[in-house]
Amino acid sequence: MSTPLLLELFAGFLTAGMALWFVVLGRSSVPVAEGTDLTATTARPGPFAGLGLAPVLGRYLRREGLAANLALLLLRLTIGVMMIHHGQEKLADPQQFASTYVASLHLPFPLFFAYVAGFSELIGSWLLILGLLTPLGALAIAGTMSVAAYQHILTAGLNIYVLELVVLYLGGSLALLLLGPGGYSFDAAIVNDLIEEEG
């Protein structure tokens, strides 16, 4: 991995972390105007109020306990940071990736699918790192890793040394898809505002 790429990853990670920190700080210290009666609240229903989605979204996006939220943050960051270079490698020479890997799947338009795989991994990684639209990011990476696992089985059989990394990425992204991003994410910060409970 080159030095400019490492600096780009570090700068992106630092910026994402600072932005998330400011979101968390902004939510915890809301200024209250002088003379405001805090007991008299005028609750307005959120956009999900009549649909019954608030409890489901709340359970999916907000986990109980510090350990669970930190574990999901760690899983998101690990998968996201490690997957970025895979997407960049594919997009650096998509024709080579298309002729080496995609062509063996006998798919039409191998160059198109090479770009799809590269952008899925690159954009999906950033979505996981930020915790923004996390299900879409996890789905993008899980989809790409599913096709990669199929391609490896097709060409090398059930060789554990070829499959292990792909299966680890696939399992981690599926876990994030099923469990949600956790409380330390932009998704949780955004949806917390949208599903405010009445009263």
C-alpha cells in the first residue's frame, strides 16, 4: 500500500471520526432558551409515527450497552478500512480484473461488472466506516464477497487458503447487515431525531 493511500485513509478516517464526534456532542448538549418550561413539551409526531416502524428502527439502530456499540463500531471500521484497497485495486486496472476474474464467471459485459465490484467495495467501505446508510454498504460488500466466494470455489474448489479472507469479509458484512451499525454511527444519530417518541 502506497504512502499517499495511507495518508488518504488516515485523513478520511480522522474526518469521519471528528464529524461523528460533533454529531454526538451536538445531540447531548442542546441549548435550552431561558424561561422554557421543560415539563410542558409539545411533541410532534415524527415521519414514522403512523407506520409502527419507530420501535423496529430503534432496535436496529440503537443497541443497549457500551460494549455492543463499541463492538459494532470496531467491526464496521475493520471491514471498511481493510476493504477500501480492494476496491481501489479493481478500479486502478478494471480491464485486468475483468479478464482475470469476471471472465471466468462467464458473465456478459465483464468490464461493467468489474466497475460494479470496484465501486461496491470502495463506496460500501466508506459507508461502513461512517456508519451512514450502513445496510446498503454492508449489502454492497456482502454481494461482492458472495460473487468472489463463488468465483473462488468455481476455479479453486473448496481451498480454505483461497476462501478464508473472502468468507471473513462476507460473514462480517452480513453480521452488520443483520445487527445494524450500532449507536456510534451517523445512521443512529439521524434516525434518533426522526423517531422521537411522543410525550
